[in-house]
Amino acid sequence: DHIRLPALKVEGAVEEIGWRVCRIRTSDCRPLYIPNALFSNIVVENSSRMKFRRFYCRMRLRYHDIMKIPAILEDMQLILKENTAVDKNRSITVALNELGDASLYLTVIAYTSIIKGADFLKFQQDLFFKLLICIQRHGAAWSFPSQTVYLNKEESKWAQTQNDKEFE
């Protein structure tokens, strides 16, 4: 089994369960020996027993593209519904869920029965590309953290004259 112990910040495959200790092999192949007494007081997540895995994605688009959002959301929903790896019996969420300072936030949530790590990463990558291409196809673009500074022309002229006086 593959387990995670959040309180100890440990994750790995259980190799051996002994009378006093449990040996776990981490992803970088280090063996960890954990006293069995600890298991009665901590949370153990067993990812080997997952039946579904959640795909979660949050994207930021420009306010400039507000009119394109409904069509983008509709196409993203279609992409998820047509994907054979997405579980149609669980909820699929594609929504504009936040109006940020400089971005419109889209959230995409879906579930898949692909639980093996490497296979899930491939599924996730494929879905990311399809969603990104969808955004580009609609002529929209991503928003990057930014700030806009507005200058008053008169104050700007005053600052320039003050600067010129310093260098005379």
C-alpha cells in the first residue's frame, strides 16, 4: 500500500509491518522506520484504496475577455463530458467563481477512476492542454499578476520641472 502520514510529513510504500516498527520506502528510495505506537495517534491516508481521484484546476483570465467567458465555460464542460476518463456519475464543475483584483478566476473540477500517480499525471497533462487550447481558440488570454498606475498629467509635468531644476 502507498500511504501518507501528514503529521509526520511522510509519504511512501509500506514494505514491511513488524512487531515494533513499520518500514516505509519514500519516493526517493529512502527507508523510513516508524514505531507502530505512533500509528494509534496520527492520521494515515491510504491512497492505494482510492476509488476516484480529483482533477482540480484554477485559471486566471483577463477582464478584457469577460464576454468570451460563457462560451469558454460551455466548451470546457463539453471537453470534460467527452473525455472517457472523466467519471460522468460524479459532479463536473466548470465555473467563473471569483472576480479578482486583476483576473477572472475559472475553476474546473472533475473526477476520474485513474488513481495511479503516473497515469493520473498523464491524464491531468492531457486535460490541461485541452483546456488551454480551448481558451486560445476563443481568442482569450491568461492574466498575470499586475498593477496599473495612473498618473495625473499636471502632476507629471510638475515632477518633470522639479527634476529639471535639480540638474541645473
